[in-house]
Amino acid sequence: DGQFRNAFTNNFLVGAAAKTEQLSSGSLDAAILSGQFNSLTAEYQMKPDIIAPAEGQYNWTAADELMAFAENNGLQLRGHTLLWHRTAPNWMLSGSPAEVKTKLQTYVTDVVTRYKGRIYAWDVVNEVITDDASLGDSYRRSNWWTASGGNADYIDWAFEAARAADPDCKLYINDYSTEFDDKRDRLITVVQDLLARNIPVDGIGHQMHISVSMPAAQVFRAVDAIDNQFMGLEQHITELDISVYSDPASCFADMTGCQTDYGDAIPDTVLRDQALLYRELFNGFTARSSLSSVTVWGISDAESWLADWPVTRTNAPLLWDGDRNAKSALQAILDSS
Ligand code: XIL
């Protein structure tokens, strides 16, 4: 017991994303979380639309429950996320840029203050880098961009408010597809700009939603490129999962391009490749000193968000199967560590 977290050196955090629905006492997921992990991320219940559904109205119930579970079971909590275009409540985005700034500052201050000293890192901003290589800059043209008056000032506002509320919490910029050079280069450009202006960024989060055909070397290149660029900046792997599908790029733009559902017949060869990739990744992650935390985006294959994204399809991206038996992927990590 405790084999997973104990497989790594001291100060290396292994986390999972979870929701309160999984934590009822006696549940298998609660036992796996408390027994095997030492970090916890809220899968959705610390996002702004849940915490602040209406102006002047906070709903802390689920967030507090996750915080209490972590503290009662010896897990550290990773905060996710203070700002994300997909979970921005409309009230926060409405009004003049000056009004939006005040609302964002108030929200960030209140949330970070509530958990001050109890959360080791916050994803201050999530997915603010554009995927559109044809823009003249690196910023996503999101609802936040528009609400700020057509610029990226909201990123500054969020980081500054978070730092003021908790000087010791590590403040992260988190994004996906950092394993691809073009997206990562845009992220690097943004972080360079933020640091040059003394915006308090402490770390870069790599989501790492990858497929079983992703070469481990490409993942490590993402971490190493950030190291080379920003000596001293921390890094976390924040949302690791390994889809059993190797979709063509068109799967995202045109869902008919996605690989056909395996149904109940995921080939053994695919699960073996997945186990080997998990093993290689954890070996490489623990060897990299700027990386101190790796979170998998869920506990068992029964709960993964990839069941519905980018299409509804059977998937098996995690370390425990739907019955909460350890998969060969978990065994492979333990065997090699
Ligand atoms: C997902 C959760 O897994 C879902 O349960 C929720 O409905 C939507 O968000 N990138 C992120 C995560 O940063 O917050 C997302 O989590 C997955 C993609």
C-alpha cells in the first residue's frame, strides 16, 4: 500500500484529479486517492463557474470538501483554476474593462485568501495561449481577451491579485499541447513577456493529454525546452492521461476524422504500449529536477473525461481500470522505479 507515491523520491508529488462525487467514505476511489497519491486537484469544483455562479454569491461547499479530504488524508492540494475561458461566469465578463478588472481581482483575492497557505500551487490562468498560428501574437482570442478591451491585460490582473493574496503559493500558467513546438514557442513568448514586466509567474504547467502513439522523447523535449529557456522556473505535469486512440489532427476540427471506437475490445497491444509509455514518462519525469509534481487526470478508466471528448467513445487512459484494479500501466511504473 502507498506503493505508487512511495515509488518516487521525497518531494516528488503524484496527484490525481477528482470530484466530491468520488469521495464518499468507503468508496474505492477515496481509498486509492488517500492510499496511493500525495496530491489532489479538483477536476471541476474549484473553477470560477462553480465557486462564483452569480455576482456576490460564493459556493464553497465542494471546494471545501476537497480541501478537507486532502488535509485529512495527507495529500497536498493543487489549485485549478482561477481563470479559464470555458468556465468564466458571464457576470464576471460583463461591464467595462475597468469593471471586469475589479471583478476578477475580487474573485482571485477571495479564492486565494480562503485557502491561503493550504494550496501549494494555483493554475492562475488556464489555456490563454492561442492555437491560431496566423495571429500576429500568442494570445487566445477568448471571452477574457474581449472583456479586457481586446488585449491580454487580464493575465496580469490575475497573477498580481493572486500574489498579493498569498505570497508563498506557487503561481502557474497552464496549457495543453506544449509537446508541440509551435504551441510551446507561443507559450514561451508569453512567459518571457510576463517575466520581463515582473508579473509573478513561478511555474509552467503542462497538461499532457496525450495519445498512446506520442513518443516519450517529445514529451521530455517540452520540459527540457522550458528548462533551457527559463532557468529556475518550476514545472508541473498537471493533467496527464494517455488516450488509447491515435487520432488524426482532423479529429478536433472535424469529429468524423476520429479513430473508430474500440468498444469493449481495446487491443492488448495498445494497453501494453500505454504501460510502456507511462513507465518511460515517469522515469523521465522523476529525473528532471525542475519537475516536482505530476498529476493524472482522474483515477480510473470509469471516470475519465475522455469518455466524452473529443467524441463519445470508450477510452482507457488512466492507471486503474473501471473496476479499480491496477492496470499494467501502474504495474509498469512500480516495477521500474
Ligand atoms: C475537464 C474535466 O475533466 C471535466 O469533468 C469538466 O467537465 C471540464 O473540464 N483541460 C483542463 C481541465 O484544464 O480543467 C479539463 O477538465 C480538461 C482539459
